[in-house]
Amino acid sequence: LYLLGTDLLKDAVAAMMDRDNAGAGYLHTPSWLGRWWYDELTYEIRDPASGKWRKPGKRPNEAFDLCVYNLALFILLKGERIDWSSPPPWAAEWDENLLISQSPDAAPAVTQPKPPAARKRRRVVKSRL
């Protein structure tokens, strides 16, 4: 169990999104991601007074949260200190990486997620006894 400083991590992810040039500290995204993913990524806002990130409504924000969790894992795995002449198995080149099961040129089929089904309301019937 890790207790994460999510506000600091979200600040870091937001800074990665603000970078214009690819490289270290840049949020690289595949071209096949749909608009819905970027909407989720940018849905939260940072309250300047408290420094806390919050959702202004009820729309999904899972893309942002997943980027935060991925950054936390990258930090835990010491990804910023990888010796690229002898990387760990999870960071090996595509052609040599046993953890990759598909060609890097093959983009997975991504579809717009379906909205949740409407909930049926229960009807409470009071007994007249």
C-alpha cells in the first residue's frame, strides 16, 4: 500500500502536458487515442487557493488518474535513473522486450466507451396493514 501525494503528482502530470517539445518530462501519447481520452485527461482543475485538484462536475477523469498512477509507478521503479545500456526487462527495446505481445506499429482498436446504463429506480410500496 502506497500513500501517494496525488496533488503533487497531478501537478507533475499537468506540467508534462504543458511541455511543447518531446523529450524527458513530456507526456507522450499515441495518435490513436480518441477525443474522449483527452477530455478525461483535462477535466480536473486545480484550485489556486488550496492547491488541490478537483472535478468541477461528474464527468469521468480516469485518464488523468491513470497518468498520475503511472507516474507514481515510474518513480517507484526509479525510471528516471535507468541505465539505458542495460535497461530492466520492462524498459527493453520493442524488438527485445518479452513483455510486449504486439508490433509497435499495430495500434489497438479504441472505441468510445459506452455510457453507463440508466439505473432503474425501485418503487417502494407501503403496506396498508
